[in-house]
Amino acid sequence: MPREVTWHALIPAKALRNSKSRLDRDDLTASFLADTVAAILNSTNVAHLTVITPDTEVAGLVKNLGGNAIIEGASTGLLHALELGIESVCAGNGIVIALGDLPCLTTQDVDLFLSQASQHDSSFTCDSEGTGSTMWARLPGSSAKPRFGVRSRAKHRMHGAVEIQCSPGAHRDVDTSTDLWDAMRIGVGPHTLQALSAPTMRSATISGIDPLTAVDESGLQTSLSEYAMSGLIAPRVGQRIHIDSENRRILL
């Protein structure tokens, strides 16, 4: 039988601006975090949730969702942020840590993970690529430490954490356009779905001049011959631009 554990969830979160440089969609960062926070807070197994961040905008978002936030004086790295969070957890609580970019995570995923985590001193689940980790947990009284970062799956296993198999959504963190495509295939949460449905500018690279065409990060090529150009005097192949599809404009 799984032991009864009161869990305190921790999520480290970078500042929203430029936090997803490989994805080139800063507007999605808050949505990923909101879906992650909502999935965890809706679990009856989680009594508290705290996000550790240097960004007051992130803190406000989390508080509006019902969580708490610790403001770092300055961003000093993932593990240091988690140390601050762990210091805030009451001694009798288990700790579960999740990354903030899990838009497919569901409350059922959280419940399943915690049910199994309650049987081990420390445990984790890996990311979709199989080298990193998306969630980690330790029981009350455990001295185990999280090992997030490069090759964290191997590090967690090396330090005795038991690997827990979860659904594809619990493994799917999102850093690139390919990751986002896969997350959409799995099914993203309501905040991310709403953000993806909203008109937005996307970055692209000019691929042709006559007619003017550009290719975005996903490989989609768009004809821009009927788009207005703002500040673009002499377009050239290879030039980076922003495409405002709603208003049919091209911006530098």
C-alpha cells in the first residue's frame, strides 16, 4: 500500500523574456507554466505549490492560479533556485519538483507519479528525449537532492532515485518547435491551447525574393508577396524577419 504523504510542489521558473530562445515563442512560456501549475494544484495529493522565480510577472501569474512564489534576488541557476524552494518546505512534507514547461501534464499524471513516488525514498521521471528529467520527488525525512541539468536522468539514477514510467504528456517538456509539435500531437492544456489559437507574430527567414517568400522554424514556407513591409527596404535571402499574419505585415 502507498504511504500517505503530504506533498509540497516546487517549480523553478525563469523570467518570461527570452526564456525559450530555441522555440522563439516567448508568448508561450507563461502558458506552459500555467498548465503545469494547474495540473499540479488540482491534485488532491498536493497541499502546497511554490514557484521560484526572479520574475514578478511570473509570481503574479502563479498567485492568480492559487500557488505561492519565492522571488529570487537574481537568477543564479536551476539548482540554486531549488535550494531556495526546498528551504521553504515544512519538515513533515514530501517534495515534488516539476519543470515549468510541461503543457501536456495532467492531474492524472501527477496523481500517478505521486502514488508511485510515495513508495520510494526518491524518484523521478525522464523527459521524452531520455536524457533529462521532468519531475522528481523525495519522501519526508529524505536527504536526497535533485540533480536537474545536463544528463539528469543518469545523475538521478546514479544517486539512487527510482525511475517512474508515466504517460507521454508527463515526459514532454518543450524547448524547440519540434517539441511543440509533439506536445500538440499529445494534447496540450487549456492555457497553451488558447495561446496557440491567438494570432501572433512568428519569426522566419527570407528564402526567396521574387516572389518574396520566407520559411519559419517549423519548415513552413509562406508567400509574402501581398504583405506590407515595415522598415524592410531591401529584403535579402537569409534575412530574419517577423511575420504578422493577422495584419499581413512584415517587420524586422
